Amino acid sequence: MALMTLSERPENPRLPASLLEPQDMSATATISTEFQIAILKAVRDERGWLPGQKLALVPQDGGVMLVPVPELDDLLGILPDADPSGYRDRGDRY
């Protein structure tokens, strides 16, 4: 099966389209003594991030990009032609 580009990906109403498009937003944050970073309200509002939401830290070009970790329900439908038959999990290996 060939990989889809973002433009070919089916619409998913649970993932805002703005998450898939590059944005130009400059903001700074300071790492606390506990190594925590507070994300500015303007950034949270622009991205639609909520308290308790998980973000993945992805190394990129000498920095780190924050990417929302999707819920399982958000992933449903992104591979409409996938055949789930014959799926194996760890419980059926031995």
C-alpha cells in the first residue's frame, strides 16, 4: 500500500485542518528549575490544545517541535483501504 500525502488524507472532523498546515507563530518560553515549560495562552488557543492533552516532542533541525498525540478515535478512517483481517497481537504469539 502506498503512503498518502497530507493533501490526499481523508477529512477527519476530530482533527482541525489547522493542525495539518504549517503556521508562522513566534513565541518564547523559559524552562523552569523543574524542567517544565509553560505554553503561552495565544499558542494554546491557536492550536486548540487543552489541559492534560499529550504532546510529542519531535527533534527537528536542532530544535524540538511539539505535536499533539492523537487519540485512537482520531486515527479511525485515515487508512480506509486497510485490511484488518489476520491482525495478530502479542497474546497470540506463543
